[in-house]
Amino acid sequence: MTPSTLPTVLVTGFEPFADAPVNPSGEVVRRLAELGHPDCRLVGEVLPVSFARAAPLLAAAIEAHDPDIVIALGLAESRQAITPERIAINLADARIPDNDGAQPRDAEIEHGGPTARTTGLPVKAIAHALDAAGIPSDVSLTAGSYVCNHVFYELMGIAAARPGLRAGFIHVPATPQLGGGPQFTLDELERGIRIAITTVIDRMGHDGDLDVAGGTTQ
């Protein structure tokens, strides 16, 4: 591809939360935005850990950059693998307050909206590519019910209204700085997300190859 025909990929992550000094999802995004990716025009956006503010900022970034692919990242500290997510659920139920102090419980994200929205990314292909590169990966069913899930749900609503937009969510594990295992340094997470981006780009234009088609379920 020539530079003018490269797809635009928007990758988002989150700022630190819950008194943690860093958030690896945001740090990976900053690295990717600085270093770029040979197969795309890469744009990065670090979102606040806020039920009220994160999704509007994501929507504004999509409007500004008109991406072909959006990969949203978040932190799942207890996991031992990079986990592409299948489903976002219409539920905000926060175990801890967000960075604005909000703590919704048993609340709908979108009143009367679909119960769930499914990813538009080839999640199994991403997991297989990561495993083949020696990076532990597994497909996760849902993204929980905190801000990550909130952003994922809203993202898939945006994608449904923008034909051709491939979008989805990937959780990354903790780095050693947060008590995670030594195999998941920031360098390794960056490498893993680069592989995920390449995998999605390689599958563009092959809708029948998607492991989980984008859409909604009731």
C-alpha cells in the first residue's frame, strides 16, 4: 500500500485509576502513537476513566479521524493473557468509583438499548496470532461492567452507524510495575497490540472470515 491508501487505525487506552501510578493500556497507546505502524496511519487517544466523559471523547476522536479500524484497550489486572473481548453488555455496575467519583450500580448504559453488542474484530484470529508469536492470549466473553465495558458498548453502537468501520476491545494484563507477571512488560504488550493491529488489517475486506461479526443481540 502507498501512504495515501493505508488504513487509518485509532487505538485508545485509559489513564491511571484507583491510585495506580500507571495504566499499561494508555502507555501502550502513547508508544504506538509516537512510533507508528508500517501498515497503517495510526492515531492514539488516551481516555479518562470516567463513565460520563470517556465515550464522548472516543466519539469525538472517531469523528475527527474517520478511522477504518478502532481498537480500544483497557487494563484487566488479574488476567494472565492479552484478551480480545467478544461482547459488551448494556450494564454499568462499578465495584469502585471512577476517576470522577461516580459509581453507578445496576444501571443501563443506554436506556432501552440492546442487551449486548458484539465485537467487529476477528478475536480468534488475534488470539491465534498472539499465541503463535509466544504471547499468551485468550478470547474473553465479556469486558465486565466498569468503564472498559461502557466504552466498548458505546463504541459498537457508533460502529453500527458507520458502515465499514471495524471496531472492538482488547484487555491487557498488568505490567510488573503493577504487580503483573514478568512476561508482560510494556515492550511485550506493545508488541502484542502491534500484532493485533496487523491481524485486523490483514482480515479487512474478508467479512466471512470474522470469528465474531459486529452487531447487536437482544
